Amino acid sequence: MLDPTEFRSLYEQYMGPDAPLPLVLSASEEPAGELRQTHGCLFKVFGSVQDGVDISVDGDSVNCMGGKFYCGFTPPRPQMFEFVSRKEKYKLSPECVADAVENMEVPPCPGRFLNFRRLDRLESFDACIGLIFLVTPDLLSGLFAWANYDEPNIHAVQCPWGSGCSQTVSALVRENARGGRHCFIGLLDISARPWFPPDILSFSIPMSRFVHMADTFSQCCVASSPAWEKLRRRDSALPD
């Protein structure tokens, strides 16, 4: 199993030195970073995390009704179903939203606090829940290829409907808790997109999957293949 420093070295080698480092999600009973009020959408704090600031949130500091729920701090509120359907018009009816949310099986937060830290801020992956990569489509394709390299299941990478925080936080917590092997594409939530550049999506890997994928990073196409090298030459985010 790679430690954070070893993985960072390989990641920069294979994906390019300018590829943004992933953010690492963990949970704890004490904050691992600065306790930050989100003042709305959870993703408002991600810019600071990308800049190297360790950020922690809890049920009091996350102000978004949906964010509180998808982070596992509170049960869902009926007003959320109404808002998603009537205001945002993301689902046909509040009942349709409620059914979809029930199917998500959103887990409670495994600690009082959720912590977001950039990869290079970690000394160990101990107690980590998963990694969140904020990437361009080309980088996404490389991560997608890596995630499928040792996996015969053609649905190993999923893109479930939901809010941005459900596609990142909820999915990682749930999948890691059950020792699952799925990875997740996210940030397709229209409401979350204003907090990111227009060419950025997310790719999330639970630690339960990362411990296996780490062993194949140097074997799959991103380590050495003509197709990947062609992308490296084309994309300014993946320099030679």
C-alpha cells in the first residue's frame, strides 16, 4: 500500500506535475483542520482546501439543508424534497425526490467532524475515507481507465443521481463502510458547478477500493501507453 508521499510522486509522474492533487476525506471526533462555516454550499470551502488549508466541518458549520443531510449530520427534511422538486426542478415531484434519496442509503457521518485535506498535507492514509480528485475530462479519463484496470465489472465506476455532496461525500462514506469497490464520477449537480471551473468534474475513490488500485497504478495505461502519452502531449494540464 502506497503512503501519501509515494502516491503523490507517482501521481505527478503519470498524470503530470500540474495535475491538481486530490483532496482526502476523513472523519474524526475532533477537528483535524480549521472549523469553517460554509455559508451555504459545502463546496465553497473546497478552494481553500485546494490551496492547502485543512478544513473541518460539522453539523453546525454546514449551513446547507441538503449538505447537512448528505454529510450525514442530520436526517432528511421534507422541505428538502420540496425544494429539489419545486424550486430547483431536478425531479418530477417531492415524492420522486424522497424515493431517490431513500435509494441512496445515505449513511450517518462516522465522526462528529468531516475533514478535507490536500494529499500533500497527509503523512498517512490511516482513518481516511477516500480521495476526491477535481479534474479535467482528460485526467478523468485516465482515472477512469485506472479504476477499471483490474475490475471485470463494467459498472465499477458509477455516476449516481444526486447533489454534488452526495456524489462525493455520501458515496465515499457509504462505499468505504461496506468495503466496496466502486468509484464515482460527480459534480454534475448544476447547483454545485458554479463553485468550480467549467471544465472540472470529480472522481472519487473510497479507501476500500484505493488499497487495491494503488497496487496497479504502475501497471495500467497511465504509467505507460501510446494512447495516454498522446493525451499528455495534447493537454496543457498534462505536460511532457
